[in-house]
Amino acid sequence: MQLRVPAMRPPPLLVDENARLAALAEYDLVGSAPAPAFTQIVALATRLFQVPTAFVSLVDHDRQVFHAKVGLDLCETDRQVAFCSHTIAQADALVVLDATLDLRFQDNPLVTGPPHIRFYAGIPLHAPSGHAVGTLCLADTRPRISFSDADRQILRQLADLTLDRLEMRRLEVAQRASQSRFVQIASTSPDGIICADAKGHITFWNDAAEQMFGYTAAEAVGQPIDLIVPERMRGGHGGGLRRVAGGGKPRLLGKTIELPARHKDGTEFPIELSLSRWQEEGRAAFGSIVRDIRERHANEERLFRLAHLDPLTELPNRAVLRERLTEIVTAARAVSVLMFDLDGFKEINDIHGHATGDAALKAMAARLLACVRPIDTVSRLGGDEFVLLMPDIADPLRTAEVADTIIATVAEPFEHEGQTLRLSTSVGIALAPTHGESADDLLSCADLALYQAKAAGRHCHRLFTPVLRQQAQRLHTCRDEMGRAVEHGEFVLFYQPQVRLSDGALVGAEALIRWQHPERGLLAPAAFLDALDTSRYAAPVGDWVLRTACEQAVAWRNAGAPEFRMGVNLCSAQVQRGDLAETVQATLSDTGLPAAGLEVEITENIVLRHDAEVIAALHTLHEAGVGIAFDDYGTGYASLSLLKRFPLTRLKIDRSFVTGMLASHQDVTIVRAILQLGRGFDLAVIAEGIETEAEYTRLREKGCQEGQGYLFGKPMPADVFAARFGLAKEQEPDATPAAA
């Protein structure tokens, strides 16, 4: 269809428009069906640049014709509105990152209406005469931030491939016209032009053929056409020409083929050849266009690898993975999808550098390939994330065996530049058709299972179950509501008393966050903490908790508890930000709370993820007098050496050991060991989750100094806490600030 729009300010025209249109006519492309080669190029362009639309445009007198296209419904447009009219007026690519912000295009109907172009990049296609006959273009409905020099280079390489096909088309059109026209074009063509008589002897040999094959025209003319053919293939071409000249059925006329050729020095190289025939003085004559396609093959190979392979590991990339997975599920075949990432990869990158990290990724890619069948696909998604597709396997037990093999293989140490390095992996598994019938569903399910494997301690695999989807949906909903909660001050602090076990006296409290949800009521941390910790609000809310708790501690110290100590849980985002010590010290200074009145609590997850960052910050705080407690000690994988490296002041016995202590000899042993560690390392010990007098008595007898739990009081609002423990009610600190 043809789009007509109101007149607009036209782009500047070339100096000799008639000559440009004459150059365009030499290709005889306007109105013809695109050759498959052009469609392949624009399809490759969409993949390389991750855009929905790419096309080869021919700019005629008053219209732009889309000769080959992907993702575009239009067949042509008025030239006045064509972006490509601007492109052909310049020497290199025209890039428009956001058409709505460009005065030349913001009112263009192709921008304000279908196809709603926001991003455009086009490069002119110049005929041998130097005239721009068309363009190779990219388009997207979304704007871009940048288009790099590397992007421009790739676009030029695609344009070179397009021009390569265009020149072959121009010569083929000339072949059909007449011998005189063919020879005329041959004199200026970059392609080799060779003519032969009915006996297969060369009658014409242009300069390009001389450069391509090494023979001068004087050496070539009169020789058999087999002169350019490798010795093992000689005899066929000349004989074929004589057979066609004698009335035999042509096999190659009108076709473009690839075949090996021979240089004068004996070197073989690939050529593309197009053969035509005409009558000359009543006898058959033949003309051939010959192109050395070594550079084209190199460009095609380079661009193919860019479009299909991860440049570091040379594994299939994300686009190829999705295509293969879509093909499998569309054919209703079973498939196992295993998604995994490398545990410990960030530490290798941070400690040993990105070159070592790259070497680790290459080594892991090789190990993964060694674990799978030839028909399986191992793909790198990016970073340290990989996916394995195993077609025709949907047995969870067999898939689990492969996952275990991969986990064991990845865990083997590897050497790099004299260093022994170790990684591990976590694996998420999804099966088709059980867990999904589309590529997106299966990859999403495998990703959720991977998240579960990492939450379970890493170095393991997990199979997707529907409950993981439900949890993810709840997490997504929670994250969506998080911004409103911060803006409206819906987070509040509750306080759980901490007492001295020797006499039951109050020594402090642990500040615990709650969410006063407008629809679901008061929510405990288990309902939202995972969502908060992985949101952009984690650090600001953590800072608010710290400040609010410190303000409350000052209020209660002034109200009759001068040694009151406030425990505050740190979140991972506060540590990752890199200014933990400065933030805590500034909060103490602003609120007037002495350093001894604050105890920050860290968990194993924070320690394992941010070892280097957190040690330096905690040493600074420890030296300032801030207490540092290790929460839930004994429940994870923290080594005893942690007690030597970290500047701790207190260990917290997890409630699971306290609850099981009366009935389990193992729990008693663990509690006794933690108390002994505390004494040995000169650390205070507090037990969590004390709910009965019996637990209280047993812990006190074993020398535990402090405790908290429902026996002494549940977490409660500040006013209830103050009333219960005889502290005068002060003005409560502000709710969550909107600025957080």
C-alpha cells in the first residue's frame, strides 16, 4: 500500500537527481520481489541490533519502496516523509535516537502514527557511480540512549553485504540487456567479467578478472575457460558451454552459484558465478560475472557469530536459546530446562580481576559441554548465568542426575595463571509440558526454581513447583506496593524486650519492623521482608529503622533506663552501599545516643555476600564502641574462623535450639558449645525465643547472660513497651519518612 501525507519540508536533494535515478534503474529492483539474500540480511540486522524492524529501502523519484523488510507492514511511503530521504543525502549513517525529540521528524506521520518510529538508524547504499540508490535501515518503537561506534561498524558491514548482492543484481540486469551493455559495465565493475565463445575459449577479460586471478588479459584471452578452474575439476565447464551451444539443456544459465576457483599461483578460493548466453553473429556466446567471495564469507561469519554466539564462551546466545526452545515446544516435544549461575563468581571477579573471571567462564562453559549430549543446547544468557536444554527428556529423576553431574563438575577446582580457583553452582529445573508450553513460561519457571535453590543454601538443584509461582506473584505484588508504603509512612517499629537472665531486669530491646498495610492489616516481617530486601527501598528503609530506633532508645534512657541498649538489624543493601560506618556514626551523633547504647545485628547472608565490605565497617564501629551481634549463630554455614575475623561483641542463640533444648540432646550440645565459644572469645551471649520457665531456668543454669522471647514479652509498639516497663511515654518518632 502507499501512504500519502500532507506536504512537509523535504530534505535536500542530490545535485544530480536524474543521474541517481538512472543508477537506481540499473538494478531493476523497484516492483520486483526481493531475493532471499536481502531478506536474510535484514533478518540478521534485527537480531544483531535487537530491533523489531529492519528493511532495504529504494528511494525512487517520489516514493520510498521497501524492497526487503522484517517487522513492517508498509510496502512504500511518500518520499517526503521518508527518513531515508535524509539518509541518502549524507555519506555515512543517519542515527535518530528519539524521533519525538528531533525537530526534523517529531511531526512526521511515521512517528505520530503507524509504525510509530522512535529510533531509526539508516546507512546509504551507493552504486559504483557514487550515487545513493537506497538505504539499509533499522527502526524501533522505543527510543535508544546511544548508538556506539561499534554499532555503526556493524551497520556498515551489513551494508557491504547488501551492496555485494546489489552489484551482482546490476550485472545480471546488464547481462539480460545486450552484450555491448554488458561489456560497457564490465569496464568499471569491481567484479570479474569473463566472456567465452561457443568452444569455451575466453574472448573478454576485464581488469577486475586480472586482479582476481593473476592473469593479464593477453594471457587469458584465447585460453579455455578452465584456466580459472582447479585442476581436479577441469574439463567440465568448457564441455558444458559447448554442449549448451550445440542446443543442449542449460544447467547453470540464469543461476548464481558458488564454486572453487584457481589463481595463477595455484591458490584456490571461493567465487560466486552468474552465467548468461547470447547470440553473436549467429553463434552462441557466453558471459559470466565472477566475484571473489572470501571477504563476504568472512563478514557473514563474523556477523553470524555476533548474532548467534556469546562472544566470550562461543556458546549459543539468548536469542538462539529462545528460538530452539520455541521450536521444541511448538513441535510438542518434551524438554528439560536447567538454569544455573555460578556461586562465587563475583568474588573471583572482585579479587582476581575480570580477565580471571572471563577465564573462569570459559572453563565452566567447556565443562558444561562435556556433561551433555550432542543434541543438547548449552547457552550463556549473560554474566554468570547459563541455560541447558535437553530435548525429549521430561523425567525429573534423569534431569536431576544431570544437574548433580553438573554441580559436581563445576565444583572441581581449576587452575589459572598459577592460582587454584573454585566455584560452585545452583540449578533450577523446569520440565515441558508439565510446567509450561511456551519458551517464556519454561524459562520463568526454571528461574524461579534457581532462586529457590540459592535460597536453600546454593550448591544444589531445585525442581519448579506451582507454589514457587504463587510466591513470586506475592513478591511482585508486595514490591509494587512498597513505594506507597514508604511514601505514606506505613512501616512502624515494634520492640521486643531483652532481659538479664540472672535477675530478669530489662537491659534493652530489639527493634523489629512491621508493615501497617491499609488492606491486610499489620504484617510481620515474614510477609514482606524478602521483597523489601531486594527493592530499591531497602537501604532507605534500613536507615529509617536505625534512626527511629536510636531516637526511641534516647527517649527511654531519659525516661528512667539510662543504660538501655537498642538492637537494630542491618540489611544487605546498607552494607553494599559502602557507607555503613559513616551512616551509623552520623545517626548516633544526630540522635545523641551513645555508641554503647546501640547494638547492630548482622546475619550470615550479609557476611557471606559482603565479607570484605562489612569487615572494614564493623571494625570502625567496634572501635567507636558500638555493639555487634551475630544473629542466628549456628543455623547456617558460617565457619568458626568468622569469630576470629569479625569484631563481634555478642552471639545470639537461635530460637530453634532454645525450643529443642529440653527434648534434644543435640540441641543441648549446640547451646552448650555456643556458650563455651562466647566465654572463650570473650563474647556476650543472648538466647532468642525463650517461651517457658523451664527454658529460662535451663539457660540461666548453663550461664547464658541474656534472653528475649515471649516469656518476657512479644514485640510491641513503643507506647505499650513504655507502659509495661514503667518508662514515661515520650513523643514517638516520626513514621517512615516519604524521603525514604
